[in-house]
Amino acid sequence: MRVGAVGLAVKAAMVTASALGALVAGSGTALARPELVPIAGDYSPGTIVVKTGERKLYLVLDGTHAMRYTVGVGKAGRQWAGTTKIDGKYKYPAWAPPADVKRDKPNIPDVIPGGSPQNPMGVAAMTLAGGEYAIHGTNVPGSVGGYVSYGCIRMLNADITDLYERVSIGTTVVVTR
């Protein structure tokens, strides 16, 4: 029974990836899209794996397949590695800068409302247990794919929307360098 469910998940992911690719190709947009790719490692289905050095996030579908997304990761001195879980999911969240961001940018507002073009969370955010980090969208798509954040994992708004629908609170997140 489980093999059939995994096979259906892989097929659904391939259909989704194909449909997304067609939408992007039809729009003339050259933005990265999730791709169905092979993955090695001993990860359970449903696990999110962030490979900081690759600037890629993988959502493990089964023992050999994952959806791969391009992400922005922590800049030099702001990278981290470890295992955590998603402890919250929010659409259009307001954002209050952490102390280190406020120290580096003292003129930044204390709170930026959700939906504001200046809000660095984009359309959605999934907070990670044990710190001030999140996997979130961005209103600056050109920053995705670089070493750009204070430790958060930054995704295109379309990609965070896709991932947000695929995972739940409690999902394991493994971040490697």
C-alpha cells in the first residue's frame, strides 16, 4: 500500500513540475521552478533538506526522489546547520526585525505589515523551532540563489506557496553546509 502511495506522490509531483514548467515557459519568465530530481541520503519522505552550499532546498518525496527549489541562504557568518522542525505557518505575515538586523539597519521599522512590498517575508513564511529563522518568500526575486540572508531560507513567492501547501507543522527540516 505504501509503495502505491509513494508512486502516486512522485507522479503528482512530476505532473505539478510539468505544469509549472509550462506556465513559466508560456510567460517568458526565466525564474527557477521546482524540479523533480533524484536524491541520495537516508531521509524520510516529507523531510525538507536545505543544502546551503548548493543554495537548494529539497522536499523528499520517497527514498530516491525530491522536489528541488532554488533558495537564498545565510551570508558569510550567518549560515547554520542542524535539524529542526516547522513550528508555524503564516500567509502574509507581519515582520519584526530581529535584534541583529535592527543593529545593522537601525532605521528599519520595528514592524513591517504583512503584504507590504517592503516586508522581507513575501507571501508566506514557515517558522523553524529553536530560533528566529524561517523558510519564507521574498519580494526581491533576484536575491534567490545567493548568500543573502541573516540565516533564513529565502524562496521565490511562487515556490514558497508551492512548498507551503505540501508540508505541515512538525515537518522535519535538515540544514547542511
